[in-house]
Amino acid sequence: MKATDFLAIAKDFHLGDLPTEQQHPKTRELSQLSKSNCDKAVEILHDIDIDMLSVLGTKLDEIKDLSKSISKTLENKGRIFLCGCGATGRLSLALETIWRHDYPNDSRVISFMAGGDVALISSIEKFEDYPEFGSRQLVELGFREGDLLLASTEGGETPWVIGAAEKASELSRVNPYFLYCNPDEVLEKTVERSRRVLHNPKIKKINLSTGPMALSGSTRMQASSILMYAIGLALFHFEDCEKIESSFKQFESFFKKADLKKMSPFILKESSIYEKGEYLYYDTDPNLGITILTDTTERSPTFSLFPFENLNDEEKAEKASLVYLKMRGVHGAKEAWDKLLYREARTFKWDEAGEQTTFEKLLGFNISEETVSLRSKYLKGNSNIFSIYNEDGVLSLKLGELVLNKDVSNLSTLEIHMLLKMVLNIHSTLIMGRLDRFEGNLMTWVRTSNNKLIDRAIRYTEILLKVRSIEKTYEEIATELFIVKKELPSDRPLVMSLVERLSKPLYLD
């Protein structure tokens, strides 16, 4: 895409007015705190997650209604489909995995994300910008009359998710649900496609607005957490929705009391590993694998890290990921994916996607026991192991000499995954702050893999230029972005490169 092509459609992606895209007032100095006072940084992020849970606590009646719809659908022999893009796609896959763990051999819950299962570990460029792709994936999975779709989108404006929701409302008389995290009044006046969904009487809506993210625009954090827990509460209490409130309150209390500052030594340790040019394996088993994989995968587009390299790629040595997942006791790529997902992988091949979404592509990401020996043939630095297991009701973390054990015997499988998700989100964010991968609370290293992220990079560049008393129009920054993007290596900071380029005297008025 060229700058002129983007600017022709840019009005559809001007999302700066959405709260999920704005700066959180509590985290404006987050990158500095991650280096100077890690405990304080952890405390702030913990508090923001507690605030998120408080918001969810006001939505329990709506969650109960959703749970009743799930129950009725299952009673009538229908199936539950879960979908999303990026972070919401990964939470959809995680929820199906948890379902299959808790309900073995029960295939009534089906998840899918933009680009299929390969997108769980590898970004599928531009896929989420097309509503017709969302509806097409839904149809190809066999969605039919009597089935229920739960479509989640952090911003409430993702075209792919909207396409899937609208198609579901046409195919089944069971009204689909659309769950999102921005206020209706802002979406109504900002995004036409969102307004269309909000006014569609065949689509039920649950608004889970949580305000700005702890890291600006990083909806993998509070937005995806509230969506995952809301859907999970409804799904896993379908047999008795009246237990939702007591289950939620128990977890909320547990999370409030948790001393997350005990993660600070792990944050310092892992960041020092990367600073020394070394690598890390997250070592776990299928019980926790999907949540650990989600956090490690989402670091790549958020902070412009090299993603998990595909072991079949010729250039894997030059673009090796700092981190990789290894599942202990699992052998071979296919077995690893089958066990991680608790089912066979769902992949496809479309002309529009080429090889990006195929089964062969997925198998190149070998997350089995063998990955250590396979990668040792080309990695140039030492490798370290970060073990995370849930054994006998104790969540155990071990990194070098560091050990942390937490009793989780009173938590459900869903709640253990929620705890781990939020802890890892805090952990990885502050590691990246220590590595200068964001500034203040702005995603200065964001990778522009879709139109929404292009808009975000332009807006954040504009903010940082104004701090330097430099005024540039949206169009000027967009034009420069596409020039810089073409020249810049994928693991370099686009926003900061733009700021530096536009700050030079050549660009001053």
C-alpha cells in the first residue's frame, strides 16, 4: 500500500478519539519507572487490572444473560462459535482450549481467528481489514441455523469481526453477540461500520469499556482480559449462571490480594538475558501453553521484535526470536499443536493469503521438545529456560535461581489462565520498557501490519513531535511513514524513526 492509497481510506481508521487508543493518566512515566522502580511500575499495572475487574463487576447481569443464551443454544443442539482478530482471536482460541480441557471430547465450542490457527503465532498481514474474510471463515467452518456466535473486538470497530457478526445474524436465528470495549456514543460518531452493528437489532451487544490501556493502544492488556473473562464466565457457568457472581467475586478478591511485586526479580532477570544477547525458552505443558504462547507471540507486533521464526525458513538464523515456547514431553510439531489446542489445527489456503495460513506453515513453528536442539544449530547466543507449571494446585515459576510458587488450588482452569495472562502481560510490558521498546506509555515500536496500526503510528508520531514543538499534519506524517516503513528493518522503531526524520531541519517549516 502507498500513502495515497491509505489516505484515500484513512477516515475509516481515524481512531484517536476511542478511549482504548488514548494515554492512561497513571502510566505516562511507565517506561522510566520500569527502569528506576520496577516494584512501583508493577503496582500501577496491578491497580489498573483491578480497575478493569471492577468494571466487569458492573456487567454481571449481562454476562448472566449471555450465559443463558449459551445454555439454550447447547440444549437445542446448537454450537457456540467464538471469534476475534489478533488478541481477541487468541483469547477465543484460548477459551476453546480451556473448554476442551474441562470438557474432554466435547466439540460444541468452536473458535477461530482472522487468518486461522497460524495467526495464533504469526501475524497475517492486512487480514483483519476485510469484513468479507470474517464472514467467509465463519461459513467455511460450517456455521449454520441454531448456532451462536460470540464475536469480540477490543475497539469495537474491527472490520473482520464485524463481517463475521453480520454474517452470523443472517445465517442463524440465534442472535449473535458482539462484545467490545469503547463507549457506544464515541463509536457511533467515529466509525460507520461500528454504528451499523450497534443499530442492528439482530446482533446483541455487550459493552465492556475499560478506558485507556495501561500501554496506549495495547489492547492485549485490559481490553482482551475483560473480554476473555466475561466470555469465559458466561461459557463455563452455562449449567448454572447464578454461580457467576460468586465465582467472579472470589477471583477478584484473590487478584486484589496477590503480591505481584514478587514478579519484579523475574522482570529484571529476563530483561538482562536479552541485554546480554541471549535467548529464552518458556518451558511448560499443554495445560498452560496457550496462554504463555499468546503473551510471547503478542510481544512481536507490539514491540517490533522478531516473531517466532519458522524453522523451515532459510533466513531463520538472521531473524531468530528472543523467545520461543517449548512444551516438555511433547515430540514433533504436529503433536505439539494438537496437544496445545486440544484438537487438530484449523488452517486453510486462500489465494488472497498465499502460504501464510496453511497447515505446512503452522508445522514450521515447532513448539515441541525438539525445538531446543533444532534452534541450537543456528542460535548465536546462550539459551535460558523459564519454567511455568501448574502442579498439584500450585502455579510454579522458575527462572535461573528465581523461584515463585502460588497456591491456585481454589481457582478454576479459566481463572488460572486469567491470572497467568494478566501477570505475563505486566511482566512482558515492563521488560520491554527496560529495553526502551516504548516511550512513557506510547507504543513507539508498534509494527504497522494493518490500517488501524498505521493510524496509531501516525497519531503517536504527531504527539511526540508536538512535545518537540514541531507541527505536522496527519497527511504529512502518513506520507513520510510509508517512505520510512519501506526502508526500515522490521525490528527497528518506526515511530521514533519518523520522529527523528521529521525533526531534522530539512523537514522544519
